[in-house]
Amino acid sequence: MLTLQCPYCGVMAEETELSAGGEAHLKRFGPGSTDADFETYMFMRENPKGVHFERWRHANGCGKWFHAARCTVTLEVFGTYTAQTSVPPADLLDKIRAARPGFKWREFE
Amino acid sequence: MKRYSVFAVAREAQRYHSGWERAWRSPEPKKSYDVIIVGAGGHGLATAYYLGKNFGITNVAIIEKGWLGGGNTGRNTTIIRSNYLQDPSAAIYEKARDLYETLSQDLNYNVMFSPRGVIMLAQTHHEVRGYQRTAHANALQGVKTEFIGPEKVKEIVPIINIDGPRYPVLGGLLQKRGGTARHDAVAWGYARACSDMGMDIIQKCEVTGVRRIAGRVVGVETTKGSIDCNKLGIVVAGHSGVLADMAGFRLPIESAALQALVSEPIKPCMDVVVMANTVHGYMSQSDKGEMVIGGGTDSFNNYTQRGSFHHIEETVRALVETFPMISRLKMLRQWGGIVDMTGDRSPIISKTPLENCFINCGWGTGGFKAIPGSGWAMAELMAKGYSPLANEFSVDRFKEGRFIDESVAAGVAH
């Protein structure tokens, strides 16, 4: 069972205590944007077989949204971080690059 | 290919069954093919089969990373139905269901299609209205379904409890010609027929790259070397995102594990398929007597092919209220498959940004029932560049906002 540490309350929460919120760091497009931008924001997803950045909510706990870096194959968790950022923290990216040569996620390599 | 028949059985019985041949060849890949299909699951094999049968294209290779039918084709709950709400869905699923009716004869391979009936239970007033609407829509689409009351449900399914405290059975949507088939046999039957037409099924051969020149695919890199092709069909379900990445385009798809489980075998007790979509569970009884139970999809992306443990508990707990007798059953086996989910829960059968590359994916939790229709449409699209069945399922629909919304009508349970 997947276990993530909530970066706000510090609790090691298991899957049933959390709710998944989909892909992290989506750039949002609203009225007036092009069809292609809107399609990308609404529907196109990374779906990597490897490390993925996601949004999670500590639903049955402190209730706060946060981010997690997790491998979609092994379920290995590389770290969690707060929601107040639009890019993954640099130290977390370094950790993933060291553990997974060839790592690629959107513009990050 | 030697045909299977009662005479073949009699002939082999007299010579210690020494004359049966392998159902399909296992050749080494040639340098080039007219068409390469990536993925030898049901949909990929059916695509190849109808390319050969309907369009005479037989210089085809079907490349498979694992073994044929070892992905979702061998991991589903084998349910076949076509009681969808939207017209494009009803058309392709009904085409598939219709092809299943005579598939054993077409393939000369017994796929054990059993039109035993499928009931989708209405357990809330909202569902009653929803399924009545579906029944009306199906009448207009030419799909034979009917809405039945709770007493009729009880008559057809004696083991059901229609007076549950939380979710009483208020009725059901019955499709009498829905049912089940032997999932492995569908893959094996198509594979045998494809091999017989001269197509090469190349197993244990992973595609590692898609070679492109000026917006066209010229071939694929594989673990068995480089293979050229004039047209490429990507039919890989859960791994569609991985292949699309190799081919350099994006898809509106996310992959997650979906689970199923079976109980110990028991005496025959339920001769229809029952789906309870409100509580996220569905059940049928296999010919061996096992209760085959399907449950929920993981809420987060993954490629684990096993799924989260708590879903088993949730699924069985949900079904126990409606089927009290299963509380005494032991569950034997559990497994998971990777389903490719689109935003509107409808599949993608489409051209791609690459001129001669086509993709068939996004069947999500309900691909098995669609195998023949999906292959039929995909073959037509690949051969002619246009297919009436596939037209509405193009990937452009997300940009154009013309969704085929089956997230309610199809629910979680397919």
C-alpha cells in the first residue's frame, strides 16, 4: 500500500487517508487562450512509466493539498513537498536524477 | 492450417492426438512489412485479422513485448455488452457484440461466447432514471435492452437481496444478448487466423523506438532489430503513453491499475452477469464455478499490474450487501491490469500527427467487449484512411470539445 508523508502535518499517511489529485504543476489556461493551449491544459497528460509528479490531498487528515514525486512502476516515493510552488524543489530533482539516470518529465531532465 | 471439427477430433482420437499442429507460427521478423501492429492483445490481433479478411492486407507483423493475450486481454472479467448511452459508443460496441455472435464460426476456434444476459442494477432513484434513459436511447440505436423491475431481477438472479438497507435493488437494465466469452480463446483464435493468413506474430519482442522521417513513420526499433513498415498501428492499451512518447506525440490518457478477483469454485448459482455500478462491483460465474468479481480502478497513475489492496476489500464489502451468500466464499486469486483512461471514458481510434501512424487506445476499463468491433474499425481506418465506426473516436475530439461522455453511462464497471 502506498504511503506518503504529509509535508504539513508530518503524518505518514497511507493511501486510504489520501486522495489523488492528478498531475502536478499544470499551467492553467482560461478564456481567450488558444484551442491547443486549452486542450493541453485540460486533457494532455504526462503519464510516465517512471517518476511522476502529482498532487495529493491529505483528505482524511489535515485536509491540505501537497505534491509528491513517485515512481509509477515501483511506487517508490522520492519525496513530498508543499503546494506553494510551481516547480519541483531542486534538491528533489537532483535526488531523482541520481537514482534514475535518463529521468525525463516535461521540461525537466 | 488444419481446421478444427468433430471429424478432426475423431481422427486424432485414433492416433493418440499426435497430429495436432501448433495454433500459430513463431517466426523471426522479416526486414520489412506493409503494416506493423504493435501489441498482440485482442485489439491488435483483431485489427490484423480484419486487415487481412476485409482488405486483403496480409504482409503484416504483430509485435508483442510479452506473450500474446498476456496483458489486459487475459486480465479482464470477460463481460460483453453494448448498452451504452451515446450513439457512437452504441454503434461500435453493438458491432463488436454482433461479431461475437458468430466469432467462433468465423475463426474456426471456440471462443465460448455465452449470451447469458447482463443486468445493470439500479440501486438509487437517480440510477433508475439513468437506465430508463439508456433503455430508450438503446431502442433508438437498435440495441435490444429493457428496463425491468426489482421482482423480475430477483426472478432472474435468485441469490440477490433486493431489500438491502443502504442500496435496495429498484430495477435493472437487462441486455439479454450480452454475456461473456473465453478471453484467452478470443486472442488465440484471432492469432491462429492471422498466422494462417501469413501474418507474423512476433512475441517477446519489445518496441524500443519509432523511426521517423519528415512526419512519416518508416519503421520501428525492437529488441529483435530494426523492422521497416509502410504503416504503423499502435494498439498497446496501458502502455499507449510510452509508445506515443517514442513516436513523439502526446495523448489525453492516464494509466492506472484495475483489479479483478475470483472466488473458489461453487455450484452453479447465477447464470447472468450482474453489475452494481453504485457500489462499484460486478459479478458473474465462470464455467468452472468461480464467482468472477471486478472492482475499482486505482485513483492514481501506475503501471504496477496489481493494484491497491484496499480496493479488494471495498469491492467485496460492497457486493456482500447485494449478494449476502458471497460473505461465506473464500477468494482464490486476484490480479490487475493497466487500463488507459481518457477524459470522457471513451476510446481513441484515430490518425496521429504522423501521417502513416494510427492509434487505437483509451478503452480504459471496458476493452474486452469491444475487441471485434475495435479491430474492424481500426483495420478500416488503417486501410482506407476513414472509418464510419471510428470517425467520432478521433483524438481531435478533445480539442474540438465533442466528447463522447460515457463516464456516467459506462460508470466504473464495464
